[in-house]
Amino acid sequence: MFDRVLKLSIACAYFVVLRWLQWWGQAQQPWIGLCYHEVTAAQKAGFLRQLRLVKRYTEPVFLDAPRRMSQRPQVALSFDDGFINLLDNALPALQEQKIPVTLFIPSACLGHAPPWLQGSSHENAQALIMTAAQLQALSAEHILIGAHTAHHADLSRLPVAELDEELQTSKQALETLLQRPVNTLAFPYGRYNEQVLERSKAAGYVRVFAADPLAQNSDFFMGRTTASPDDWMIEFYLKIHGAYQWLPYAIQLKSRLKRRFQ
Ligand SMILES: [Zn+2]
């Protein structure tokens, strides 16, 4: 809780500075990718409140849309892991409000509880991932499907042959299933390194995503801000206005200090 309030306080200060810079024409409206996981029945009302803020204050875009100047923050919603509860609690509302969304799917885990969480006490350990048929039935117009490797692998730890296998088989399996190109990828656990970025490009991905904001987004590699339907409204308001974009600088500073004092 202390950590959350501290981050919120920094975000408030960052928001004031950002607004001031925008007022003087020194900063553009931000691009924000939001990284969700699930929306349970109990979280549905909170999620709907967040969608109202997205509609009111931002321009919702697809994660793979070309970046451009805008009068409002551009916000791209995404969900990692493809849990079934999205079918009832998130996707109908997104479709009704015409808010684009991207689902990142671990292609070899369809129809199962997340294998990477088994044996843990994680809250999603018993949640099911969509089946192949459920994925095929989703509207291609409002929902972009991206890869999340085949087995939800920590790509930063794999030797290059296994890394290539995870990257290529997930892309091919989803393309065969959906009969459309799959050009985006989100790194499981948000973990990556230079080799992962390089091999992802070689596997044919056009845009890849971290799970945290990056100090510098490129057209190929972009950061996202973690979001949850349980976020406080003020937290969520600040997230969709780019006020949590200071996080990568704090992480860099923390690791620099850690190295210095080790
Ligand atoms: Zn994941």
C-alpha cells in the first residue's frame, strides 16, 4: 500500500509537470499501452468505469497502429494470457463502445489453466485460458490477436534454438488457427534482452511489447503500463494521461544505486 501511494504521489507531480510542458508546446500527448490480465465478475463494474474514462479523455487505438500526433492521449488496451473471463466481463463492453483491444495468447496453452502458475498460490492459477474455438469466434474487427510465445516462456533465459522455436511456433499456430497475420508479440513476465529483441524481429514480428513503460519507445519495441480493474480511479486517470511514464527512470536509478552500493 505504501508503495502504491508513493507511486501515485510521484505520478501526480509528474502529471502537473507534463501538463505544464504540454501547455507550452514542449511535450506531445503521450501514447499509452495498457497491460491487463483478467477481469473477474467482481471486477466488471470497475472495468466499465475505466472504459468510460478511456472514452472521455483519450483516443483509443490498436496497439499496432502507426503512431501519430493527436490532441488527446492515445491509449491501446491489451490483455496478456487470454483468460476466458474476458469473454463475459471485458470483450462485450469493449466491442459495444468500439474500443480496440489486443489479446496476447500463449498458443500451446489454449483451453488449459495457465501451466506456468500451477503449484503456485497465484490468484489466476485456476483461471482458464480460452479454447481454440473461442478464439476463432472473436470479432476480427475490434480484436487484434498477438503472440505470447507458445508455452509462456521466459525468453530471456532460453538458448537461441529454443527461443526461435517459441517465437516461430506461436506465430505460425495462431496464424493457422485464425487465418490472418499475427505480427505482434508481448514478452511473458515482461522479460527480454538484446537477443530476444533481435530474434523476434527475425521471426517476423513487426511490433513487440514489454510489460512496463520504456524510457524510449521505438516503432518496433514499445512499453506498456500495468493496469487492473482494481486500480483507483485517480490512478487510472493518471495512467491514461502518461503520468506513470517516469517508472523506467526510477527503475534505472534503483539498479544504478544497487550496483554502486553492492
Ligand atoms: Zn503472460
